[in-house]
Amino acid sequence: IYNEAQLKRKEDLIVYFALGQFERRKPQSKMPESLKRDIKAFFDSYQLALEESREMLFSVGNPEKIGLACINTYKSIGSGYLEDGHSFTFHKNHLL
């Protein structure tokens, strides 16, 4: 459970920093201490956190990754409409 919690927190931070790419970057000195500790624990440096979040952000436009995500989601849900591995439509009841 501990390792899973660590992975989830790191993923949350990556998404947080990726979303921050759309606004003016905040200096690390203005961040809460808890966030600074998380950066050090999960990324070693603020710059590495930003690089990893940028990679994740730009990867969502990769057609191969989109196709793979559609196929995997289709298989895990077991229903919906998969169109040639590039788009997937499913019922709203499957949203978390």
C-alpha cells in the first residue's frame, strides 16, 4: 500500500506541474514547504519535476499512446465502441 501511495502522489505531482505549464511558473521559493519536500523526495530537484511533467504533457498528443490507451480501456471495461484503435466511446456510467 505504501508503494502504491508513493506512486499515486508522484503521478499527482506530475499532473500538477503539467497543468502549471499553462500559466506563469511559480518560483520554488514561493511554494509551500510540503510541496518543496515532495519535490525533493520524488524528483530530487524542481527542474527534474518540470521536465518529467513536460514529457507527460506532450506525450498525450502521441497517436500511438492514445491508441494503446483506447485499446487497454476497452479491454478493461469490456464494453463501448472502439474505432480502429484511435478513439473509444463509452457510457458515462464508466466514469470514476
